Amino acid sequence: MDSNIKRRTSIAHAPLRPPAVARWLALVALAMIGGPSPLAARQPVEKPVDHEHVAGAHGGSIVPLGRDSYHVEPVFEEEGVLRLYLLGADETRIQETQRQSLTAYVKAAGGREAVAIRIEPEPQEGDAEGMTSRFKGTIPETLRGGPVDVTIPNLRIDKDRFRVAFTSAPPHGPGADAMPAALADDEASTLFLTPGGKYTRADIEANGRRTAQQKFKGFKARHDADPQPGDTLCPISETKANPLCSWIVGGKTYEFCCPPCVEEFVRMAKESPDAIKEPEDYVKP
């Protein structure tokens, strides 16, 4: 038989390929000619990791440095004392660094004028010679008793340099919660159901005549400590705000990371109304 006839006969009687095999061959062909692979389109996109508000061993908030390379636990104490505890990537491990004097800039939360303070090494027992895992400074008396923003432009750990920034509501001592403590029922009712400052009767009605504890019962506070430009920020913690945790103040809607921050913001609106900015000002530039 002619060889061409044999070839046509073998092709005519070739078994049909299952659809899955055919698709696989098509993918191989696309890869060989440099075409896009449908498999690549289905690869999961890595999402930023959310961090829960975690209380440190000394009662402060855990602040990540870099992308969780290290952590800092700032603790506000009586008489305006501020202590910084250095922690490793594992928040349970103490981190030492070379002794150094730090400059910190402190201002009322949401304010514009900052005061420079010095934060000096205060080695803990067990720190190596010339090293420290703790620093100590003092908040100016004029800024005590309310939430403050603290920024440390330059903290060196080994060969790396970090910018540290956090907002907190002093005093925070050992055993205190990482975020402002939830109020007792009576105190919460007084805070949320009576007007004052920028917090009006119309706001009380708009919020359903209820406390944050009542509105957000069962709410699990999570936050992204690395907000991206354009993200809405919690006015208290400056982490990425959660649109499900919002409250109306001065007729405008503000978003927060957790209910305790709502409480702190309402208190600030009543006691220090000039410190309240417009909602659009709480956005990551």
C-alpha cells in the first residue's frame, strides 16, 4: 500500500482525545509560543495580612516595624511616663538593640503642633553590655490626659533604621487593654446619649440612640497596620478603618477600626472638639 495512503488511514483511525487532554495540549501550545496561560489568571492573589489588636505583656499596643520584622510595645504610665519595649518578629521574644538616644515628636491626636522629647535607653535586667530592649521618655504635661500621636523618625535596630508612629490614649499601665478600654454600661450611656462639643442630639438620633457596645456587639476588631495611599484611617489608631465600624459625629460619618476607638473619638469630640478633623482628612496620603 502506498505510504501516503497508510498515513491517511492511521490518522483517520486515531482515537479521539478526551477534552481534558485536549485542553492540556492547548495550554502547552500556548506556553511554547509565549501566549498567556489561563492557569496564571487563576492563581490566587496574595492579600495583605490583617492584624488583630493584640495586648502586649505590659498592657500596651503592639506596633509592627517594617513588615513585622520587629515590634514595639509603647506603654503609657502615670506622670506622663512613656516606655517602649522592643520585641522580635515573634512578639513574645525580647529584642535588644544598640543603646541610642531617640527623638520623638508628640502632639495631641489630630493636632498639628508637635513637641520634641528625648527618649533614652533604659536597659532591662539581662540586656547585654551596650545594648537595651527598653526606652523611657516623658510626655509633656500639657499633652497628658488625652490621646496623643507619637512619631519617632529614626530607630536603629542592628543595621536597619525604622520610623515608629502610634496613637494611644494614656494612661496605659500593666494589665490595661491594647486599645481604649470598653466603658461600663452607665458610663457608656452617659457618653453616647448626652450631647456635648461637636457631638449633638441629632448625632445621637442618627446613631439610633444606642452605645457603641450595643451597636457593635460581637464585632471582632481586626486592622491592617500597613494602610495604602487612599485608605481611610481610624482617627484614633491610624490603622486602616473598617467601614462596618462607623459612627456619626457632627452630622458626618467617621470610620474606625474597633468600637473602643469609637468611644475614644466621641469623648474627644465632646471634650476637645477642636481636635476633630473632617472625615476626608483621615485618609492615608
